[in-house]
Amino acid sequence: MIGYTLRRAGMTLLVLLAVSVLVFLMSHLTPGDPATIMLGENASRADVLRLRHELGLDRPLPVQYGRYLLNVLRGDLGRSIRSGRPVAGEIWERFPPTLQLTLAATAVAVAAGVLLGALAATSRNRAVEALLMSASLMGISMPSFWLGLLLILLFGLVLHWLPIAGGSGWRALVLPAVTLAAQAAAVLARLTRASLLEVLPSDYVRTARAKGVASRRVLFHHALRNALIPVVTVIGLQFGGLLGGAVIVESVFARSGLGRFAVGAIQARDFPLIQGIVVFAAAVYALVNLSVDVLYLALDPRISYD
């Protein structure tokens, strides 16, 4: 298991290296000059050239990337063009609200998806199963921004149950978390149902039932545990999707967070900040997937990594 973890960690580092190369190239191919943005359109050409030299923008791209990579390895993501502050500090200030939203949405998606998928797989009423799967298909198809607007209209403007913008505390987190979790919950529900339908006819499930084990214990202790292995894989992938989807949800609900901050950085063409946010998000996503791979052994000891 240790050898497998080290191999996966090495692959994760290679993925992050590739991400840093792509982000660096894309930011430099985007129209707009950081020096001109910092000094303004009315700056003289001499001032722009001087600042480009100070920032190292007049050097060849490989030299610029090598310098950028060395700084990243030291934890230095550069300085924001707009504020002049360190990018790492800007990210750490705004990441907690986004992480809170992503974790809340992941919890909602896992709970709702696994529960509805298990109910659909074990339901003897085809109408109930069809209704649950239709609801999951609707959840996959509906865009997050549209669902968010519907929830704002119903629970905020009509019923006045929950706050619709900004705010703090768990009540302000409900609508954004449900909006962000809807598509992931629908995917997990369909996957859980399909996985359970494969596991339920297994011999060990029939044996447990023949011994008189309660149906609920058979489902949750025997069948669901083995059915969750592919579900856990998708949860890791969905976490990255939820982290990226926070950009839209934070904008709809006017929440301060890393996603909304990234939109502002793109609009301002703040290249160091854009690079830092993308690399940071990719690192979080890669670490989550690495953790999911190692978690397989806890779910099924039969899996061997050697």
C-alpha cells in the first residue's frame, strides 16, 4: 500500500506540473499586457518597458516559466496586479467560504444520492423507482444558475424561509449548498442504484438473508458497503466539479469566496492571481482524488495495491 501511495503521489505531482505549464502558457497567450494593465492605458512606452523588465516579462517564456516554477515550489505564487498583495495570501483569505460551501454541498450530494439510489434499487414499486430516476435525470439536466434562481424565488421571495444573498451561518448556506449539490446528487443516485442492482443478487447477500439477517442490515452492512466502491470514485471526481461549480453559485447568491474572486481576477486580467487560483484548485482536486484511491482499501480489504 505504501508503494502504491508513493506511485500515485508521483503521478499527482506530474499532473500538477502539467497544469502549471498549461495555465502559464494560456495566461501568456491571452490578449493584454500585465505591465500596461498595472500602469494604465495612458502610461508611456518607456514606463511600460521598464516595468516589463522588472517583472521579467521581456525574458523568453521557458526562463519565465522556470522562475515561476521555482517560486511556486517555495510557496510564492507571485503578487496580484490589482492589489499588489501576495497571491497566496489572497487565496487563503477567500478559500474558507468556498471550502465550506463545497463540503456542505458534498455532504448533501452524498446523503441524498446514496439514500435515493438505495431506495430506487430496493423499491418494489416501479412507479416509485421511475419517479426517483426521473427526478435524478432532471437534477442532472438543470443548470445550477437556473436552479439557484428558482430556489431564491420560492424559499426567499415567496416563503421568506431562508436568506437569498450573502449572510453568514448555516441558514445562509442552505440554498447555495442545495443548488451546488443537485447535479452531483443526481449522478450519485443513479450510480448507487446501478451498483446496488449488481450487488443485491450476489451469493453473500442471499446467504445473509437465508440466515434471517434483517433486511436493513443486509442492505447497509453487506450490500451497500461493496456497492459504494465505484460511488466513492465518483465522489472524488464530483468534489472537483463542486469546487469549480462554486464560481457560478457564489455569483448567483452573492457569496464571498474563491470562485467569485476568480471571476474578478479574469475580468481584470490579473494573470498571477489567475495562475495561482487554478494551480491551487488543481492541487486540492488532486489531493482529494489521491485520498479517495487510498480509501478503497478501507472499504474493501480484498483490494491489493501491490
